[in-house]
Amino acid sequence: MIDIITPANYGKKINYSANGVDDWKVFYNDGVNVYIIASDYLDISSIITPIDFEKMEMVNNNDYIVSWNENVETNIEAAGTLTNTDNWTAFANGKGGESATGGPTYEMLANSWNQNKETNSIVLEPTNWIEGINDSTGLYIPHTDVIESCNGYWLASTNNIYSESLYSIKNVNAIYYNGIANNNSNNGIRPVVCLKSETIGIVGETILIDEVEEETKQNPTLVSTITAEDYGKTINYSANGVDNWRVFYNDGEHVYIIASNYINMDKVPMDLSKIKMARGNGKYQLYWTIDNNVEAIQTLTNVDNWSAFANGKGGESATGGPTYEMLADSWNQNPKTNSIKIISTQNYQEGLIDKTGLYIPHTTPVDSGWGYRLASCVPEITGYTNCIFHVYYHGAVYMYEMSLTTGVRPVVCLNAQTTGKVGSTVVID
């Protein structure tokens, strides 16, 4: 399919059926896999295998509208329930299906839209809300009226401006931010299925899946295929209660991934006394019970302290966060951020603009949290031996006192031999 599906085929019907949904359309071809989307908002009453909304801490307000309960406080957590393929496997059980998510990302939507000659007179930039995006195809906006109070569907993408909102695409030809726990958002879901790369078929007025050839070749190692263009892509890694990870850096020997959000201490089991830390008032907030920054850095870089996060598929070791040097190397290689350079030898840096959300996941405080720690310090500066570097929500790297509360974002080093596929997301074999 990947050899014959072109943007001219986006929106064509395809003979795919799974979990009671029989109407699907071709959505996108990233050169590695073809993606299809449910033609309409998901009618929850018609599916065969129920969706475990309780597991995802979601609520369905009627047969179409879904939102999240009060336990989900950030958009990163909400997006994670949509991108976690384990939550949507019943929709991947059709002929040729490999995996499924609860909806397209904003980036995938924009890539499909911008390649499609029927819509690309207006260019989508997956970084902000937009109005006036007329869709004559019905692929992206299936209804211009309201269906049982449902007026749009969720996109599986965060924005780092409003931490409690996800993007959604609306029947009024617009993409907006909507509150994840807001019952008035009136958004449904449209599952997206990634077809196996070896799926073959026939392209005509409709797309016919013919058969699925047995895969005989082995995927390459991720270290040989991950480039700076892939930094920020989600990856199907899960460990120690954290299911949402993103590609952070490739140093040529290993690929490193990072937790998409600050660690939620209400959900993640950790022996804080082992790392000489204690909880603050918020669920993301930690502080050190020691006042020597060299010793504090050792608690972050000692892989024994964070080994539970390395227990996922492909994991080799883990630390409590990236070093300042790793942050700078990733940022400066990333074409989406490197117009501004990070200099890791500077004691502070301001004016960092990160529209990807990879490095600065929130641009407002979350649960009183201002950012996350880096595993680096400048021990020789007089008067700052109780400080280590910290990434702030407002786009800065400062030295920050260890006794003050803030978040952590573990980093996992993947095994050099880990193989997988790199497309719109990264899939570990």
C-alpha cells in the first residue's frame, strides 16, 4: 500500500472493518505506513469490544462525546490515553491492521491536509489554533452540523500554552483548544489505524486491501534510523507506570527517550528516600533533603536509582533527567528549535521558544510546578552549591535551589540493538 497510496487517494474509502466500525477512509501515507481513519465520530453504542474508559480515566457523556475525569489534570496525560496503542487494539484487528490510536495527532492531520490538493490552498501549521479551514472532502471535518451535541473530535496532541487543554477540530471549520475535563467541549473521537507496511491492495475509486504478506525482513536499529527530525515523536515505550514517552536524542551509539510530562508521584511508585528527595505539596513536586549539588546530581545520574524506568521493551538504563549538555545537543540539532542556540556552558539562558513541547512541556505552572530538573550543576560557583540547573516553564534554564520543589522527567537509554520502525510515531519491535 505504501507504494501506491498518494495524496490523491486521501479520503477514499477502504474495505477495512474492526470492532463494529465498517466505514474507514485513507488518511495519510508517511512512506513507512498507511494510516486510515474512521469516517465518522465513533458511535460508542455500536462497537463490539467495549473501550475501557475507566482505565483511561475518561467519561463518555453520550454515544459520541467523551472527555476526561478530574484525575487527569494535564493535556499530556490526556493525549497519552489517545496515543497509547494498548488502549485501542480492538480497532487494529481488521485485515492489515497493525496498531491503532484514539485519533490523529495535529501533526499527522497537518501533513495529510497540506499534501492533499483538495485542501492545501490553506496551509496548516500544527502549532496553534486556526479558523476558516474549509474542507470540501469531508475527510477532516466529517460534519458541519452538530450530531447529538457532538461538534468535533479530539486530536491526540498537546499545546504547551494551556496545560489543561487538547486540540480539537470543530464542525465550524476550525481547530481550537478545548478543556480536557470540560463536558461542554462536546468532542468525539475518530480512531486511526496504522496498516502493516507489507499490506498490499488495489487502488481505484475505493481502496481494496488484498492480502497481507508475511514480513520477512528485520527492521533496522533505531540508532541507525532516528534523526533530529524525529526528536519529539511519541514512542511505544512503557515502564513503572509511565506510558507516554518521546524521542529525545540520538548520540550515534544510543537513542534516548524522555517522559513526556513531569512524573506524577500519585501514580509512579518510587522510593524517594533512596534518592534523598521528598514530596512537596503538588503531585509533581519533589525537593532534595540534602544541600550539596554534586551529591544531588549523583542521585539523578545513578542508574540504579531509576532502574524501574528501564524495564520497558528495549530499555537499557535510566536516569532522573537529561544533562544540560544532552538538552543542548538535542535542542541545537532539532530543526524545529535550533534557530535559537542553547549554550550548555552558560549559567543561565532565557528566551527559549519551544513550540514542540519536547523540551518545555508546559508554558504555565502545573500543580504549582515551574519545570523540571537537569542532571547538571556548576559546583565551583561560590554561593550556588545548593543549586542545580532547571528548565523553567517560561523558556529559560536557571540554577535553582535544591530545597525548592519542582518536577523530574526520567530519561531512558535504549539498547543499541533495539530495532523498530520510524514513521509518524516510533514503534519498537
